[in-house]
Amino acid sequence: MLVFSLAASGPSLAALVMWLRYRERRRVVRWSPVWPVVAVVLGAIGPLGACVICGQLPELPDHAASVVAGAGGVLGAAAYTFLAGPVSEEFGWRGYVQPRLRAYFGPLGKTVVLGAAWGLWHVPLYFLNGTGQHDDGLFTAAGVTFFLELFPLTFLMLFVSEKLRGGVPGAILVHAAWNLTEELVPPLGKGVWLELVVMIVVAAALLPSWTPVRTGRRVAR
């Protein structure tokens, strides 16, 4: 369990090592009542939207209650939701890697590069007993859609962390909302493709609002 926890925290631990090594200046987070709400909505909208479209909303309360009880109650579910993925990964992906891509790519370029890297990092989980990915299987509808969903999810995190200036806390909140909603909604079955479609539509709708502003020779984002 300890080895698995350390491995799962690889991105954030790597970011910590690099920060201790180079002591870079911290980036300022714009604290606002707006981005936390937007982060939760954007993180939850894919699974919840698919649940509504599939007509499974009436089953949601009972299934969610069962999941929360199995996690040891509300506090247990909240702790697991934030630590297993959001906190253990986002200081690395969104806190360290994402800012370094800013000098080379716009929003879509960063989404493709970071989404692909994030997906590759998850591949070993499909061969590790006890993980949700192993239970889903790599070459199944759930496995394929998981990897594809990482791209619109990356864009949504990018939107909250950079466009809305929520920084790493904003990305953590999007990630946590997505993880938690994925668990709380009843199994979607073939409806997992609808979740992907909802996330792509939402990301596409947000893209026009993110227009880079040119300042001299460089592009400020």
C-alpha cells in the first residue's frame, strides 16, 4: 500500500523535488467565489449529464449513499476523493508541467500534450490488481473512453487554472469533482460514450471565450 501510494503521488512528489531544487517563484492564485463553483460544475457535468441523459437520475440517491457508506462516510469519501488523484497528481501536472508548456503552446496544444502524457501515466494502473482501471480493462468501452475523456478534462482544468486564475487548487477541485461524481452516479454501461460527448461539447463551448491577447511579440494567456 505504501509503495502504491508513493507511486500514485509521483507527479506531485516530482514537482516538490524540482521546486526544492530550483526554488522557483510561486504563481499567484486569484481567490474568487467564481472559480471554485465553476470548477465543481465542470468536473461533475460529464458523469452527471450522462446520468441524466441515460435516465438514471432516480437511481442516483441510493447508489450515491451506498458509495459514501462504503468509503466510511462523508469524511472518508471526501478524503479519498481529494487524495487519490487530485492532490497526489495535480501539483505535478498542472503546477509544474502545465506552466512550462505555456511558452510553446496555446490552450489546445497544451490540452493535447498534457492530456496524452496524463493518459500514458495511467496505463500501468490497468495491469495492477485492485485499481478501478484494472477492473474496467484497457481495451473496453470504459477503458477507451477514460483515455479520451482525459483530453476534454485537461482543457476544463486548464480553463479553471489559467483562464479563471484558480491555479493548482482549481485543477484539484475539477479533478476531485470528476472523480467523486464518477463514483456517485450509477454505472453508465454503454452510456460512458455520452459522458465523453458531454465533456467535449462543454469544452468546445468554452473555447471561444478564451482568446489570447497579443502584447508585443509574445502572446499572453
